[in-house]
Amino acid sequence: MRRQLVADLVYPPVIAAIKTFWKILGLQFDFKGEENIPRKNGAILAINHVSYLDFAITGTAALPAGRYVRFMAKKEIFENKLAGPLMRGMHHISVDRSSGSASFVAALRALKAGEIIGIFPEGTTSTSFEIKELKSGAVRLAIGSGVPIIPTIIWGSQRIWTKGVKRNLKHNKFPVAVVFGQPIYYERGADVEHAELHLRETLLTMLRQVQENYPDSHVGQRWAPARLGGTAPAPLN
């Protein structure tokens, strides 16, 4: 109970501030599939990663389900004097990329306690805006905890602030989509490599559907992948 009380004291004001920020930016959100997020019990959101705002936007998209998302994020964010206390107060999980065992155990414990954990299985932001090869952490957590993975796609956030591109924080009314897919269950003892490939194929299929339905043209845009006629760098893998 103490943990939930502390989280309730920190998360709501942060959410209020973020919602104000979205209004300032004028973003046009299109959230779909929130019914796939369990109202109780644990689950993993496996999210593609195209911008620095993906944490906040995906967390906002999950709010109609009545759930707070605890994100796994690199430890450098927790070491920041401003962001660190907020990250700890919202019970996000610090990840040391040189030794991930402690963060894995922390995430496993949170999932078994009924939390929603947000993971970017690509590990870093995709500069090509395509889905890179996945790390195995999300799948291993799902197998170890018995909770479902909710494949999640975000698109359009890279137009605001992403790696290698000057950020655009003007009031532009960019469309930003988040889609939560149907839950995927992996049985105990499942082959991790096979499950990882399956998850990536699911994310690829979902991404292409979201891109197909996106209202703005991708042609000639720096925020769009070359596959769609954009000018983003080619994938590295």
C-alpha cells in the first residue's frame, strides 16, 4: 500500500503537467486499442521507439485504461537532478546497460505485483524509424512472469523531437498515433529467440498498418523512412 500511495502522490501532478504540454504543442492524438490493456494484473507494453517523447505519449495513451505505466529507462535519466526524483517517485525502473540483472529482477517483481511495465525492446531510438532488431528482455520477462505482452506502436512523435534532428516544439497540430495490439502470451519454457522474432513480426505488421492510416503524406519528409519515400537514414540492420 505504501508504494501505491507514493506513486499516487507523484504521478498525478506529472500527468497534469504533461497534458498541459500536449495542449501547448497542439498535438492531435489518435489512441486505439486501450481495451487490450488489462484493468488489473500485470502486463508488458512492448513499444517501438522513434522519439524522446515516446515515454510520455504512451503513458498518456494508457490512462483511459486506468493504469499507470512503469517504464524501464536507462540509468542516466535517473541520475539527472531534475528527472531522477520524478522517475523514482513514479516507480519507473532504472536500467544499467552494462549489467541488467538488477533491473530484470525489479521488473519481474513489479509484474508479479500487477504493474504495467513499458519496454522499448529495440533498446534505443530508431533513427531510420523502422523497427530494429529486438533485445530479448521483454520476451524473457513475459515468459518468466506469465503476463502478456501488449505490442504497441507509436507514430508521429518523431516529428517533434528525435535523435539527430532539430526539435520542433512549436504549435503544429501534428497527428500522433498510438495503437495497443492484442495481448500475446508466451508459455513458460518457450523458445526465446522464436518468441522474439514473432514479437518483431507483430510490431512490423502493426507499424505498417498505422503508417498506412496516417493522415499526412510521408513522401519527402525527414521524419519518414525511405521505404515510404521519406529521407530518414537507411536502417542499420
